[in-house]
Amino acid sequence: MQDSKSDKANLNRRTYLKGAAATSTLGLAGVAYASQDGEDEKKDNGNKNNGKKNDKHNGDRKHDGKKKDRKKDEDKDKETYVIEEWGTTITEPGHYVLKSDLTRPRRADPRTPAITIATSGVKLDGQGYTIDGGRTVEPSQNTIFGSGGVGVLVQAPRLRKIKRKKGHKKYSSKKKDADKKDWEDWMDRKDWKKLKDVTVKNLTVRNFATGIKFSGVKKSKIKYTTVMNTTFAGIFLFKSKKNKVVKNTVRWSSVGIFLLDASKNYLKYNTVTDVLSGILLHEYASGSNKNKLVKNTVTDAIISGIDVSDSYKNKIKKNTVTESTFGILLTRSDKNYLKENRTTENVIGITLIESDRNYLSGNRANDNDIGILLITSHKNILKQNTANYTSIGFLLIDSDKNIVSKNTANNTEIGFLLIESNFNKGSETVPIEAVSRS
């Protein structure tokens, strides 16, 4: 049923010799002497010219010297450093690589990250090698906000002192006796240093609480990595913005990719399987806003494939979610843009709970128990979505002033079911079952 309404072979200009052929001077003494005088003059002129040429060559040598110095500096910048020890902390910009697997030593503290990047301008290339935590750390407050049980941690060193209000002592976050409130106050500050231009790639990370963590990082990349067996999150972005997370694989984790107060990030071509929740955008203080999720795939998420909570203006486009409870779930999240996503074989394809003014267009929520569900969600636009082969195609509960136009619900038990809900716009020409609680 249907409702109405994309060199110079420059050869350095081929040097050649212009020599006058020597003529026999026998019997021509006068001519010989005259020639000798002329040659002397030429010699003098030649010496002057040679002097100029030598000056030019010297200048060229100086210029070449400067070029060589610059090249040396560039080569120095491109120098590759090999990471061989567990617990390495990178404090200088440069190119770092693994040339063998890293496994946690038996007596190493499991809360110490395998590799810590504490400066900007770092490229970490795993070259296909593995960092193995050996044993995992259970999720905790330290895991979320600290460094506990992390494979690769990218975070500025926390050595600054915090200026308290008048009458308060200065406080360092390194103090052992810091109470929880002081810690949270420090974490909420907006002026703490952020790292940038960091790349983590070609790496396998497994058996940690968190595989790869960016904390206070911007304009950086995580790509071509595989993260497995993490008890908290595979990839975790905390208070980080404008980063690219591309072509990564996360398996067997509590959360595949977790954004917490992380905004304006770009997630594309990531694959997440066998997790509790696939991709989470959540709020700690300000929400995870204005992110772009494009062409990611989530399979076998026990709770939710893509979960957005208390966050706004995210673009979720052309993602695929299968075999989850909630395919795409928005909770208290407004003004998000969902377009051309495929949610199949889930309990519910797309769910909005207390979420207003979202735009849903061209989504395919087929082969679910319920295609698209709205609960206490108002002023949303649902246009050209399909919910075929479902028990209920579109279910609206206590949701008003939504625009529902040109959606399709074929081969369903109930196409459109409204409970305590009203359309403001959209003239329907298909049977709609409206239930009013009395």
C-alpha cells in the first residue's frame, strides 16, 4: 500500500668547445707574435669572465648547500622510529612504525596503555602488526575518562595546573588525593590542550578495555585498523572533533565506535559486528553533534546498530544495519538527518523516542517486525521511506504534527498505525488504523 502525495634532457644546453684550430706558425713569426698578443688579451678577458663564472658557480654551490640543508631537515622530519617496547610514550612529532607484534609483558600493569601519543604531528603505522593486551580490563570510571586498559591512547599530558577561584588552592590533576569533583571539573574545562594531526593506521588491537582512544584530539585520523575483544569500546572519541574514522573493523566489543561529546567527526566505510551496540553518539556534557556517518555497516548488535542520544544535527546516510534490536535509534535527539539507510532483519528498523524535527527520507526499513516507530516525537518529516514485509510498517505513539508523505508499506499486517497521534500534513489514501486511548 502506498500513501499519496548523484633531460628536459635540458642537457644543460649541451656544452661544447669552441677552439680555433692551431695553425702552423713556422715561417710566420710576425703573425705568431701578433696572435700571441691577441691570445693574451683573450686570456685576460677569459680570466675576467671565468671569475664571473666562478662567482656564479660559488653562488650556485651556496644555493645548493641551502637546498641540501633543507633536504636534510626534511629527511630528519621524515625519519622513521621503530616502537619495540610495551608502554612507549611518544613525545616528539614524527613517523613511528611497528616491525613486530607487541604483547603485554606478564608483570606489566594492565592499566598502562601499550602506546601513548602525547604530542601533535605523529603518524603511527602498525604495518599490519598486532598489539595484544593479553588480558582485558573491566570497564570503569578510569577506563572512560582515564587511560586504563587502552591499546593506543592519544591524549595530551595532563600536567597543567588549574586556576581556582579566589581563595582556592591551585590543583594539579596528577595529585593522588584528588577527589571525584575536582577530576570532573578539570575534565569539563574548555581550554585544556588538544592534540592534532595524528594518524593511527594499519594496526590490529585486541584484548583491552578500549582499543584506540582519542581524548581531546582534533583533525586526526584512524584508518585501516582492526579492533577485537574489547570490554568497553573498540574505538573511542572523547571530547574530540573534526577527526576521520575510515575503513576500520571492530568485532566482539561492548561498543564498536563510541563518540562521547565528540562533534564534527566523519565516519565512513567502517564495519562493526558482534557487539552490544554498534556506533554510539552520546552526551557527557554537550552531546555529540554535527557528525557525518556514511556507508558504515553494523551487523549483529544485540541492542542497537546506530544509537544517537541527546545529540543534534548529525547526518546519517547510506548506512546498513542488520540483525539488531534497534536498527537506528534516536533518543532525545533533534534535527538529525537520516537518508537512504537500510535497516533490515531487526526488531525495529528506525526508532525515534522524544526526538523532534528530524528528517527521514528514502530509508528502507524492510523485513523488520516494526519498520519505523515514533514515540512522543513531534514535528518530524517522514518522506519516501519504505517499510515492506513487516508486522507494522509505520507506528506513531503519542506523536503529533509530523509530516508523513509518499511512504510505502507493502506486504504488512498493518501499514500505518497511529496511537494518540495526529497528522498535520499528508493526505493519506491507504487504510490507516487510528487507535485512541479512552
